Amino acid sequence: MPDTKRYPYKVFKWIAGILLGIFILLAGITWFLNVKSRPILTDRIKTLLYKSTDSLYTISFTTVSTNVVTGNATLQNVKITPDTNRFKQLIALKRAPNNLYTVSLKKLVVKHFHPLTLYREKKLQIGEIIFDKPEVTMVNQQFAFNEGRAPRPINSPYDIISKNLKEFSIKTIRFKDVGFKYVNKNVPNSVPFDIDDLNITLTDLLVDSTSADDPKRFYLLKDIVINLNNYVYHTPDKMYDIKVEKLDFRATTGKLRINSFALVPLHDEMQFGKVAGYARERFDIGMKDIMLNGIDLPLYISKQELWAKEMAISNGHISVFNQNGIKSKPQENKIGKFPHQLLQLLKAPILVQKIQLKDVNINYAVYNSASNQRGQISFENTSGIIKNATNLDKIKAINPIMEVNLNTYLFGQGKLDVNFKFNLTAKDGEFSYNGVLHNFNARVLNQITKPLGLVRINRGNVDKLKFDFKANDFGANGTVAFSYYDLSVALMKNDPTKDHLVTRGFLSFLANALIIKSENPGADGKLIPVDVNYSRPANTSFFNLIWRSLFTGIKYSIGITEEKQQEVRKHIANFKAMRASHNLRVQKRMERRLKKEREQNENVKIL
């Protein structure tokens, strides 16, 4: 009787043997294809890069490992370098690009390439290329012959590769954790700019007979995505950190989003000027939800010009602090440092057609050594629109005015509507500003009038404050119409024996009796505007000019003019003379009384 139990075992051995043989055969074929594909892939990569870049770039790597089963390859110690001699030739031929790149990394991963398609159809198709932690240096040198050139190759790369390939495509190219260095050759002795932890994704690179003329592609790509997380830049003067949290950009939409931007001072308010060594304004800036729309990426890549249709900023703050009493920087002046003048000094060309602000708090504060107190003025929930923010000559030739229209709340109470017009071409920093401040309780102004003006407002209500000024580097001229009622003030002084300001009683009485107008319009119902001619000290800021010109108008409106102050000084001088004369008469009476008492005492002794 046959042994039926051994039959399944024999079948299993035969099947296992056949499978093992097939596996060995496949492994051998795979090994053979891997070995044979490496030199072909190596040659294709080197030839493709060299030819597609007009002989400008070469790629080198130490080893290549391939796996035809998974369609993956890895290149070790990769370097992509430009040929400087060829670059000079391309400049002479007017074919050189504005940017020259050098890339180095330890490992480059190629995923999902198709060797059979390459062999049979002459199509090099790659699913993904990963540059892991590359070091990229970009040198920018702008050439006139590239002006206005479309964002595509001068000569179609397909003409270069067509002898060997019908198509070259990569679905995704990822640059992970890039160390990026930017060198600007357009500015003498410029300092290179470095940034780390940058992530760049290039989508759908295609070189075929039609891709170079495809208007939906730029540089043969369908899209470019850039991401940056938690970037910190230490300013060279070691006074600030610039922080950017989560930056995202997509080229197809032209949208750039930043979760938050901050200029963070590294020293507190009272230490900042001491560390700097002179009276220097301290800025503390924080902005959230920043969005730029309509960015022209090809223009930025070729010329580093930032053009954007719109910028939106929400939920931010700008705080400025200055400390009086610290020595000024030798020969320092702030002429030429208004906001629109600083915009013209930016090395980066920029145009933002419209900037929308929403809920930004602005605070300007000064520590006054005369009062030993900190005075401040704040504008809360500031919103509005800035138009034509640019430093480009060709744009300024068409429209030289940057307009700023804002609405805000003074100390969170009085609604202020203010409009600025900045002349971007004026050498003297010409600009104008006008606005209306609506009703509020005048006592809120004590936050700035007491520490800086040594004036306390006891009571008062403001109906409206209208102003209209023209200004430049040297001062401001304009009018202020201040409507208020029931105003009473007290003059203050610093008492070294006390830790607070004290009231100057008699002078306050004279001020209210002889100077201060308790209401405007007066009994005749006429609102009297005042003219202001304010001369700007060369070492004061833009914020100081605005505040001082308005404060001067307010003082004049309530009666504190130079003429009235002279009148009060005369009254004070007369009062002091009367008091001195009175004290002298009292002293003489005392002397006569003492003399009489001595004489009486002497007469008593004689008796």
C-alpha cells in the first residue's frame, strides 16, 4: 500500500524548491539590473544637469546605490557647483542667470524612478527627490539683459536633452532643513544673509517638447512651496532679536502667511539706553496674522524685488520708548529718519500696493528726568489702510505719494481719525497730516501731561480736536481747533524729598485765573483755532514731532501762549518782589522790637 502520508511532503518540497529557484532568479536579475543601472543612472543625472543648465552646473557624488524593485536610489556626498569660467562666457553671450547657486549635502535620495521606462521609452520619470539638510549658497548679480525676461529658460532644455531623452519629469523635489546663505553682489561690501531650517518643495518639474512654453509654469515648475518655523535673527548691534514664527508661501497663489513677527529688545526700558551708551529709542514690535497676497515670485527670484498686491496685519503692537537725561550720541541727529524716508533707505526694492491694519496698539513713552516719571500716549485698536508703500523709482515716478488712513482710540477712549500723505521723493521728508479727535474726558491726558509737561488736568471734557499740518525734517506748520469745556488744571513740580510730583498752589491759581480758558468756544459761541509753527530739534523722532506739534496747539488753545506765560512771569516777579518787600518790612519791625526790648532791659539793670 503506498505511503500517502509522504505525498504532501514531497509536493511541499517541490513547491518550495521552485519558489526558491524563482526567488534566486529574481534576486539575480535584480542584482544584475541594479549593477547595470547604476552607471546608466549616474551618467544620465550628470549629463542631464550639465546640458540642461547650458553647461553651467556640474554634479558630483561619491557613491550611488540603486534598487530597481522599489525604484529608489541614493547619492552620497553630493555637490552641485557652478563653472565660473562658463558663467563669464554666458555673461558675454547675455545668457547668464541673475542667480548662481552652490549646493552641498551628504545624501540625496531619488524615489520611484522607472528604469524600464527609461530603457524602452527614453523617459526619465522620477517620483521624488529629497535633498536632506543641504547647504545652499545663492549669489545674486543683476544683469540688464535679463530685465523683463519671462520666468522660463532662454533656450528650451528639451532641445538640449532631446538626443538622449524624450521626457524628464520629477513629481516632487524636497529641500528639507535647508541652510541658506544669500550674497548680494549688487551692493558693495554687503553682509551675507543666513537662514536655517528652511523647507522648500518644488512640484511637477517637466522637461518635454511643450513645457518651456507653458504659461502656467515658471522655471518648468507647477508650484513652489516654502516653509519656515521659529526663525530667530540676532541683530549685529546685539540690541534686538528678530523672531518669525511659522512662515508659509505658495507660488501658485502668490500668498505668504506669517503667524507672528516680533522685534524683541534684549534690555528693559531703563537699561536700553545705558547699554547702547546714548539716548536711543527702544522699539518693541509684535505682529500676528500677517498675510501678503499677489507676490511676484519670479521677479523676486531674479531681482530680489518684492512686489505684492496686498498685505494684511492683525492683532499687533508697536511700543516706542525714549529716556531723557541720557547723553545723546555725539553728532547724532534724526534728520532723514521719518518712516517714509527709512523705507527709501531699504536695500531691498519693495512695492506693496495696499496694507490693511486691524487692531494694532501703538504706544509712545518717554522717561522725563525733570519729573523722574514715565509719560506715555497710546493709540489702541488702530485700523486702516496704507497705499503705495514703495521705494522703487519707476513706481514713484508715476505716483510719489504714500497715503495712510487710520482710525484709532486715544488711550482707548477718544476716537481719532487721522490721514497722512508722505512724499516719497521729497529730499526734506515732506509729509502732511490731518484728523479729528472726538469727545473724551480730558483727564486721560494726565498720563502724558503730568510727567512730560508738569501739568495736571483736574477736570475737563473735550468735544472735538481738529488739526491740519504740513511737516518736513525741520518742523511742522498748521492749525489746531480745540473744542472743550469746564477745564481746570494744576501746575506740578518735582520735590526731591518726595517720590511724587507736588502741586504748585499759587502758580496753579494764577494759571487758572489769568491763563487757562475754561472753555472754547467762549461765551460768544465762536470757536477760535490757533496757528502752530513748531521747530523740530534735530535729535527728536517722528512720533515726537507729531506729539509736540499737537501739544503745542492744545496749549495755545487753552491759553498757554508765550504772551500769557510772559504775563504770568511778570505777576510772579511782582508777587516775589511784594513778598520780599513784605519780608523786609517784617524783618525791620522785628529788629526794631528786639532793639527796644534790649534798651528796656538795660534801663531795668541801671535801676
